[in-house]
Amino acid sequence: MSLVHDGNERAHQDDLRGLTDSVSVAPVPRLRNRIVGVVGLAGSRPLTHSLLDSPAIRPLLNRLVATRRPDVVLAYCSGMARFALEPPLAGMPLVIDLVDVDSRKWNELASTAAAPMSWIYRREAKSLSNFEARAARAAFATVVVNERERESLASIAPDTRIEIVPSGVAVDYWQPHDDAPESNDVVFCGVMNYTPNEEAAIWLAREVWPLVLRMHPKARLKLVGSHPTRRVKGLASTDSTVDVTGHVPDVRPFLWHAAVAAAPLHTARGIQNKVLEAVAAGLPTVVTSVVADGLPAEILRACSVANDATEFASALVRSLALTPAERRVAVAMADLGNLSWSARLAPMVALLETAALQRRS
């Protein structure tokens, strides 16, 4: 079962039918949820739970449980974990995949945002932290993607079972089938109304990009991702070398036709899958330290790490100066063999089986 925010997400429902017995989706009423979220700011409920909600989800869960009671519940992310703590799923063996500890992200955003957003972010950090601790205590095990996230969760939920299951990448799906092209494109992929991505895109275009153009005038910046905000759209209107695509049906062609990828986030938790995908697509990638800290060592071999605008621009230009063959050699330094989803998720399968056995015993 999954929440869906729009028709594009709903259209992927059929993609999953070959992987599971049934697929159910519940539409998110955005306007309703925003109103509920604003009213709820006076209370202690996480804003995440107000915005990620659907009136359809509980009737769907009731029907699913009545039809086939699950042996174990897997809840993905803090937004969905709350449904596992409520009827009809409450009390069933539970594994939560938090991926990363979202409350830490909101706390980091609060430290740099101006009022009133700083207050909203700080409130969200506190309320979501309380929920994450309660959920971890209720679960058989809670999963995160790396040691940094394990330490973060352990600090708020000590004496709970926390397991690390890193993210993987579908190497065959992302791998290019043609030779590397001649290209002057720099690509940054992400959902562009997600605050860390929005801020990263603006910093990249306003602070870094003019420095790139001074050294490499033919360069073009592609900001690829759905729901670009007004501020992100404005980046293209003021600079003809910047393209903002909005939603695209497939991001792979943008990666395959680029020279280098960028992950310029200054607020990042967990593993940035966009970096795994870019490297699998044959691109050297420039990342910030907070992104690098979460990446597998195998991927870091194909990445350059830079933080200030001058360093970041220089790293991009060095990759732009490589020939197509040299780019492929640089990316070949990454060892993708152990990053397949089947290899990465094997511990998750074993964990779910163990959790289910707890109920039977």
C-alpha cells in the first residue's frame, strides 16, 4: 500500500503488480492536508503526518487485513510508520524502514532558516523525534541506511533494535548502452519542491554557475526534476545556460547525455540515491561533504568532494574538461558490483522472516 500525490505517481501502480499479490494506493488530498497541517501547528502532531495522510488509507487497510491478515508489517519512512501503530495493524510484528532519521534533517534546516520557517522546522524536529523514538520502541526492528543514521536514532531511541540496510542501485537499468557523448552538460536531479533540493539548485545556479561559465563558457546546467518552485523556475528565466525541465518521464537520457552530475546539497541525510544513479549512468559526480558522508565507499571513488562555490565550480570544470573516454575511466573506479538491490536487501528479507516467526512463537 502506498500514498500517491498525483496522476504521475498513480500511473506507476501497475509497474508493481508483477512483484506483489496486490497493490493499493490512497490519494493524498493536498489542500485538505495543508489546512489540517496549519491548524495542527498548535498541537504536537508532526506536520509530516498531517501532510502525508489520506482518508482512503484506513478503509483500504481494514479490507486488506480482513482478507489476508499479514504475518509481519513493513512500514517505509516515518510518514507511513504511524499507520502501523494504529488499528487495524497495531500489535502486529513490525519492521520500520526509516531510511534516515528525518527529525535530524528538520533540526538542521531550522538552524539556517529565517522565521517563521525556523520555528516550524524546529517544532517538526521535536515532534517527529518523539514519534521516531516511540515507533522504534514499538517495532521488532528499525532499519536505517548507514552508521551515521544508526547513531542518530540510537541517541533518541536507546535500547531498541536498529539494523543497517544500505540503499542499492539497479545497475543494469541505469547503465548507458552507448559510448559516452561529447557534452558540456552538468545535471542535477531531484524533486525540486523538496527544500534541501530547492536550496541546492539555487546555490548551484547563483553562486557556482557563474564561476563555471568563466572557465567553461559552453557549459549548460540542467535542473531535472518534478515540481520546481517559483524560485527554481526563475533560475532559467535569468540565465539562458540554465534549463529547468520540470517533470520528465525518464531522467536517464539527461544523465546519459551529460558530462558530469552535481549533488550540491548542504542539508542531506542517509544515502543520496541520485548519486548512486548518476555514477551507475556513467557520470563522475561532484558532491558536498554532507552528501559524501552518507555514500558507500565504492561510489566515492567516482566522486569529487567540494563545499564552497569556488571549489565546487573548479571540480565541475575539471570533469567538463575530460574526454568522454576519460570520464568513463574515472567512473570505472567505482565498484558497483556489491550495490545491486538484491545484494543490499538480502538482510531485510531475513529480518522480516525473523519478525514473522516471533508472532508464531
